[in-house]
Amino acid sequence: MPWKGEKDPYKIWLSEIILQQTRVEQGWAYYEKFVSNFPTVHDLAKAADQRVYKLWEGLGYYNRCKNLLITARLISKQHKGKFPNTYEHLLSLKGIGPYTASAIASFAYNLPHAVVDGNVFRVLARFYGIATPIDTKPGIDLFNKIATENLSKKQAGVYNQSLMDFGATVCKPVAPNCASCIMQKKCVAFLNNQVNQLPVKLKSIKRKKRQFDFFCFNYKGKWLVQKRGEGDIWGGLYQFYLIENKSMPLLEASYLNEILMQQLGLTQKQIKLNLKQALAIKNAASSVYSQTLTHQLLQARFILIPCATLPSIFTKALWVSPQQLKQLPFPKVINQFLESEFINWSKT
């Protein structure tokens, strides 16, 4: 992995932020893409938001990208491109929590701070036979204490990386290599047949279901798009005109009338879609696309609304060509649609 053994705090920071909530296999390519496009923190700080979001596209958890830019610009401007070299100062930066601060402090500066990730939780829980749930405050405090007590103060970075690698390659979540593990004679979980029972996690993820209808307004070959605000998923990304429902409504004239006529004040003359013809309505809708986030299950449908005239309610809205659409950062579920059915829509 390109970040292994890295001493540049900027590149360590990049890799840690990218790998949050992201599999290594997926994050690897993004890391190399960011390092290639932004070799230094100054390069990232100077980049336009839209360009950075576009490169981030597909990684999800876009608040990470927002914080990435905030921190890069602060370090570039206030610290002349030099990352802080203390744990406390690193922790004060936007988007950097205890884990990331410890990783940068130990890997870049060899400071004695334990890095406790999922692999480390698992190794310690099994080796010491600890059943305290790792997703509770008592559990987090306990494992951090044990990790700190075990830490090699002189080689903190090497020790942290070794323990993380041991968890990733030997003490794996499923089918760990216990038979060939050099720690088996002292491993409490192995000696007591508890390997598959540890670590313990209390909380189960409850996913909220959300139903999205994206109305794709087209006027003279251009498409209406909106930039999403902060405070919800996909902040700073783009979308088509969105209607969110508690359940996916049947695609009928009454539903389209409610949105187009009653809500937006459009008339039948302003749109080229014949709302009285069931076949026309059916042909105006895409398949249903799904995307699973950590705490949300999304279903999205796209509805084509060709306009005969420019709707007055959208005169100040952003209308873009198909080529311009390719330059904008969109959520994964919209990109799935753009890469499949939208291609035919844009030719009509």
C-alpha cells in the first residue's frame, strides 16, 4: 500500500481521511488520484471545491471532503503548509479525531500515541479475553488504556502499524489464522474457544429508508440541476429537482399533476409530457435505483419532464448541458442513472 511507511504528515492525513468508512481496495485508487492531482497541501488548498468534490465522487461521506478542504486551507495559510507536530494540535483540526491524530502523530513524528482501529480492538479483545463491548465508552476507554500500556514508546509508529497489520492478516474478523499464530499460547480467546465471540459489539445499525423522486427537467437540451445544502447527506453535491416521499408513489397522472401543477405552477402547455396518456407517463420514468449508506437505505427514481417553454419558477435556476453534467459531482445513485438510462434520454 502506497501509504505504508510514509513519513509525510500530509500524505498520512490524506490516506487516513480517505480510508475512514472505506475499504482499502476502494480507497487505494482515490489516494493515488489525490496525491497525483494535489502533491502538496498547498495544491489541495488552492483547488476549487467542485474539482475536489468531483475527484472524491463515489467515496461517500462527503463531509470528510468538506473538512479536508477546510483543514488544507488552514494549514496552507496559517501554518505555511506545515502540519502540527503535537497530538493536541492535530486534534484541534477540522475532521481529525483521536484516531487520526494518533496515526499522524505516531507515523509522521514517532510520538507515543496508540492507534486503535478495528483491527487493534479485535487483537486486544481476543488476546486478553475482554468481553467489554468495543462500541461503548467504557469499552473504548479500556481498550485505549491497554493499547497505550502496550505501546512501544521508542518505536510507536512501527508498533502501531505492526499491530494493525497483524489484525488485518492473521487475527482476521472471519476465519483468523489461529493454527499458525505465534500468539496462540498466550491468547485467552484461543485457549478458551472464544475467538469467534470476540470482540463484542452492542449496537446494531438501524437503517432509515428514504424514497427519492428526481424530476429531470429538460429545456432546449439543457437540464435543471441543484446544489445540495449542508445538514443532510451529499452536502455540496448536485442533484436533479428532488421530491422525497415516505413511500414510492405510483407513477400516475394525479401524482405528476400534484407536483407539476399544484406545487410548481406549471401548465400542460409548458411541458411536452402528456399526463393523460398512461404509456407516456410510464415511458417517462426510469428504473428504481438503490444505494445503501451506513444508516440509510435509499431508493431513487428519475422522471423525465421535457419543457416546451422555460418555467418561470426556474428562470434563475442552474441549467446545464449533458457535457457540463459530466463535470459536476453527483451522489453514487445519480451517477448510476447517468451512466445507464440517462444516455438515451439525452439523445431525445
